[in-house]
Amino acid sequence: MTEIIRVRNTPGAADTIGAIIATSFHEQEISAWMIPPDDDRRRVMPPFFSMMSESALVHGEVHATADMSAVAVWFHKGVEPLPEIPDRAARVKAFAGPHLERIERMGEEMDKRHPHDPHHYLAFLAVLPGHQGRRTGTRLLEEYHRGLDEAGIPAYLEASSTRSRALYLRHGYRDLGDPILMPDGPPMLPMWRPSNP
């Protein structure tokens, strides 16, 4: 059983994490809605997730299996909003091309529903194809949740499917309001885990 490590903010770390997430999420419905053409998705998703991971390495934590087959990307969310990613708009415009509008729309809709109470935000839990079904995601969650429970900190996420929702329900999360709906796209399911589930 591979060890779970905390990823440090070293050169290339964000790109490695972004590639893992992009590969893991490639076939998800929400990914296909955001960037429909398969080839475009392979081009756009790695830099998008790398940019988000870069921010998490500064404003949160990234945990991974030692063999880098799975990652969990967390942000520490206080009362104040997280600092903006430097040059975010220009960076997304450069790599997103015609998919900019959907990427921005999804971010706006998710931001509208994001809770304001202090919490840790699980932005991404990604397990590479071929490594799924081995309880790797469960181990990443359990290890991080132990620390949250000891500190009395709640958690928030958006599940991207009923399957992932079922996983999070088993780990103490509960639905938080109505689904986040994208035009003609699949719902995202907001979920909250109290500090003492």
C-alpha cells in the first residue's frame, strides 16, 4: 500500500498535479461539457488544473500517494476570500481559446454557492485510471479528515457525479442546497462536512 505524502511547492509540482487531475477527470461529464472536443480537452485541462494546483500549494495543501497515482487538492478558506491567482484571466484566455466562456461560467456559478464560513475546500480528488477502485481516494480523505476533526474544521466540496456523491456521503458529507446547474450541462452537487460529523 503506497504511502500518502504532502506535496511541497517545488518547481514542476503544480504541473505534475495538474496532469494527474486532467487525466483522471478527462472522461467526466462536467469536463466534456466545459470542453467538448476530446483533443481540446487534452490540451486545455492540464494547464487549467496546474494553475489551480499552483494556488493550492500556496493557499492550502496538496496530498498525494507516493507513486503519484492520486491527489487531493485542498484550500484553506477563512472568512476573507482566497487571494486571486495572479494574471488568472490572461492565463485562462491564453490556453482556453473558444472554451473560455464555459470555464468562466462554471467558476462563477460555483463561486456564487461557495459557503462563507471558515472551512477547508476540497477542490479536486483525482485518481488515475487503472488505480481507481482500490480505496485510494478513501485513504486520502480519511487521512486529511483526521486532521480536520482534531482541529474542529468543517469541509466543503462539489461532487461532480452521483458516484462521487455516494463516496462523500460515506465520509460524513451532506448535501448543501440545490445542485449547481450549468446550461445544458450536468449538475455539480455542493456538499458540506461539519466539524464533528
